[in-house]
Amino acid sequence: MGDRLFTFFGAFLGHSQAAILVSHTLLTVLVVLLVAVVATQGMKLVPRGLQNVMETYLEGVINMGAGVFGEERARRYLPLIATIGLVVFVSNMMGIIPGFESPTSNINMTLALALVVFVYYNFEGIRHQGFVHYFAHFMGPVKILAPLMFPIEIISHISRIISLSFRLMGNVKGDDMFLAVLLMLVPWIVPLPAFFLLFFFGILQTFIFMILTYVYLAGAVMMEEENKH
């Protein structure tokens, strides 16, 4: 399609939105799996290379969660948060490379990620608090206001799906468009500072998605402690 930017996968599969999304999503998954395999192959007591990078990353994810709801819970949810972080980061970085497109610039990808977070933190809330107690919290502390508070809380939680998905998609899409315009105007040395800037923005968007996931999980599993305070 003439209104879409060139991508290497598009040259073979066609430049339809579905083909671009599926091919780049699969590439993202393959890169994440490759990183995981290489980092855990021949692990040493004193880490080196990619093992050292990944261990540093995992410690950073734990420290991030420890500041939200304690190290023990942060370690419990480490597989989810760390995996989401890797997928979002690799996807964000893919759009910086000419000839590729970020899957996270497509609402279908970001919506899927947001739904995973939404379903999981509600599941954890119900598992820890019990079905009745979890949803009773939505009614607020004043019983007379329960008919008003319950639909407001439901809408508030559903809005998190929109917030997570559109925030990530909008920022990554904007970065990709900025880079595309810049490369068309000045395709040589001048865009190099923009690559570093977009790299930083990609890390920032990954961090925001991860910390919000931790915050939503904390709100779901720590209701009892909040009520005591």
C-alpha cells in the first residue's frame, strides 16, 4: 500500500496492517526468546556479558516493585513484569531501526498487553481477597454511597485498559512518525541525535508500562492493608 512506510517484511508479505503487525510481533518474540536462551546458557557464578546484563535488569525490576509493595511481592510477580518489559522494550526499539516497525505503534498490540495486565491483576485481587470482598471494595467505605461508587469504580478500572494501551501506542507511534519525517528531510548524519532521544523515550515508555502494572497489582492484592490504614 502506498500510504504505508517501507518495511523489509512488507516487501515479501505485503504492506497490509495485519501482515506488518504479525511479522514484527513474531520477530519481537523471537528476539526476547533468543536473549533469554543466550543469557541462561552456560550460566556462571560471576556473570559476564548478556547474563550480567539480564541479571542487572531483573534486579532493577525487583527494586522497582519493592518500592511499590515490598520485595517479596515484587519477586513473586517478577516473571510477568520482566517479560512484559522485554517485549515492550524490544518492540519499541524495533521502530528505531529503518526498515522495521514497532508492534507497539499498533493499538492491537498495546490493547492485548493492556488486557493481559487487566485480567491478571483482577485475577490476583480475587485470589487474594476473595470474590465478594474484592468487589465489595469497589463500593467504598460508606454503604449509602455504594450504588454510586460501584459503577464509578468499574469505569475507573476499565479506563485503565484504555490508558495503558493508548498511552503506549500514541507515544511510540508519534516517535516513529517523527523519525520517519526526519529521515525524509535529512537522511544522513543529522538524525543521529534523534536516534538517541528515541532510544531514551522507548526506555521511558517501557518503564511507565511496567511501573503501572506493579501499581495495579499492588492495589488489587493489598486492599486489606489499605483498609487497616
